[in-house]
Amino acid sequence: MRRNNRTVRAFALYEVLLGLAIFIIGVLVLGKSVQNCLNASMLAAEDDRVRLILANRMAEIQATPGFPDTKKETKIDTGYGQVNLVQRVAPAALKDEKDLEVDGISRVTLSAEWTRGGIAQSRKIEFYVYRNG
């Protein structure tokens, strides 16, 4: 009987150790999941900041009278790193239904370039601006 009692205690110890190991693995996996969520949140905030920079510059170009600068580069500190904003403007070379070129329409290309973790990232938008010159 005494031998049987030791066996029962030994199994109880193994059950506790197994339960503790499962708990520790669960906590480690949960910690990794929280870290991944925080990283995703930071990347989304960085992307939102770059989109806002592009949208603000586009609104500024559309609201400013006169032709936009042909080429312009601006460095912007976002708090997540430096973003290089490049503006390029070229004639749109659009034609009407009579195959005549339409004057005063320019195609503006805005591109934002930055690095994230040593890897080059970029976003780009293109839009048209009409200025009656």
C-alpha cells in the first residue's frame, strides 16, 4: 500500500509540472502575439502618416494658383524617420475628340520614399492639375 501511495504522489507531481509547462508555453505565445499586434499597429501608423503627407501635398498643389514646380524634393521628419517627398510635373499631353492637344493640363507625380528596418519603402500618387495660363 505504501508503494502505491508514492506512485500516486509521483503522478500528481508530473501532472503539476505538465500543467505548468503548458501555462508557460501559453504565456510565451500570448506575449509574441501582443508583440506582433504592436508591430502591426506601428506599421499602420507609419503608413497613415505617409498617406497624410501625400494627401496634404496634393491639396496644396491643387489649391495654389499658377503652375506647380517642375521638380521639387522635400525632406520631412515624421517621428518614424525621414520621408523624402519628390514632386515631378510634366505636361499631360492629352488630346480632345478632334485630336488636338489640350493645353494647361499637367500630370503631377508625388512619391514618398523612406526606409523601414533598413528596407527602402515608397508610395506614389499621380493626379492632373489644370491651370489656364
